[in-house]
Amino acid sequence: MRTLRNLMTIALVTIVLGCATTGPGGKKSLIVIPTSYEVAIGQGMAEQIRQQETILQDSVWQNYVTEIGQRIVEVSDRQGIEYHFAVIESDQINAFAAPGGYIYFYTGLLKIMDTEAEFAAVMAHEISHIVARHSIQRIQAAMGAQLAYQLVFGDEGAGEALNAAIGIGMNLAMAGYSRDAEREADEYGVIYMKRAGYHPDATVNMFQSLAEAGGGGERNVFEDLFASHPQTQERIANVKKQIDGMKPLPDTLTRGRDKFQQMLSRLN
Ligand SMILES: [Zn+2]
């Protein structure tokens, strides 16, 4: 009986909170875990990432990543949380977002890019995952109703449930998102790029660089994408179509090659 009551409460809370939650472009999504817990899970994950990975200790890069990140956040559909950006020293060609506003870039990924706009394309894509709450959705689904209830309403069980959620988040962090989630992040990434004053076609260049790095365009290494994800060529085609629909694009949009090359020269 208790389980049934819990499930009914979850269902009710899902309806109430779900209506208050918006994704990119003001879309509704069903998320029972409130923002405060999403941020707490992200914080817990960030602590583990700090212990497991080598965070690049370069204040020039740190400021640069934060500056570009904030530029995109300001034009995004999710403000009101604090965003944190960091660079991980690793040859892996990857980037990822933890729930609640934590975004990471591997130096391996930065090195295959050419312009600031390409970097901003990945940034906008990752911010879109946070705006759409893709990570917390996955964590919530993996937690199940009982554990999610314990997290949100539990007294003594809450700390335990939070740790469980952080563990689930860490396991899911590199597992890749659903095709729909990737499509949504691609689509909003392009919109945010343009709003932030970047040439959105840098998204295409970024995908092409990733395709080359991933080997013949068949396998996309972005977020360690698996076979279930839209292939790079399909994503490129979607993004190109979206950008065509935005034309004519203003002349003021930038690519920022010089600054980015200068930043790259700081990496070993
Ligand atoms: Zn993604």
C-alpha cells in the first residue's frame, strides 16, 4: 500500500512540477526532481569529476570558457541557475554536461577545432542539454519512482538517495543521450549560436571535424555517441537545413578564428 501511495504522490507531483518546468523554447517536460536537487546532484558529480579528472589549471582558459559560456547562457531559455565551466586535460575528444549547469570540455576536443564559433557550437549544444534537463530526466528515469520519492520527500533517506542519484548520474554521464535529446540539443544549439552573435554554420564545421576525428564520418565521438545515435551525416544534414531556413543571416555574425588560435597555443 505504501508503495502505491508513493507512486500516486509521484504522479501528482510530476503533474504539478512538470507544468512548472520548461525546456528549450518553453517546452514542457515531466520532471519530478526540483531544480534545487538537480543542482545538488550536479554539485556532487562535479566533486567526483574534480577527483577523477585533471582539471586544466589555467586562469586564462578558465576565464575564456566562462566568458563564452555566459554569452550563450544569456541568450538561452534557462537562467536562474549558476553555470560552471571547466576544461579537462585529456586526449579524449569529448564534452559533456552534468545536471544543474556543470559543463566540461576535454582538451582533445578543443584541439581539433579551428574557431571560437566551433567551440561555441559545442558550448551551445551542451547548454541546450541543461536547458532541456536531459541529464536529470535520465537520472530520474534510472532512479525509479521509489528512490525519486525518497530524494524529494524522504527525511533520513534523502542523503542516501542523493548519493544514489549522484552515482547514477556519473554512470550515465558518458553514456550518450537519446536520438531525440541529441536532435533537440543540436537544434537549440544552432538557435543560441545565432542569438549570441556566432555564425551558426560553425556547427557544421564542428561536426565535420568530429567526423574526421571519429574515422570516415561513420562514428561520432561527440559525447561518446553509440550506434543508437543519429549518425554525424544525418546531424549535419539536419543542421544545414535549419540554417538554410534562417537565411539571410546578418553580416555581423562572427567566427573568431584569431582569438581561438591564440588560446589553442596555450595548450600543450
Ligand atoms: Zn549532446
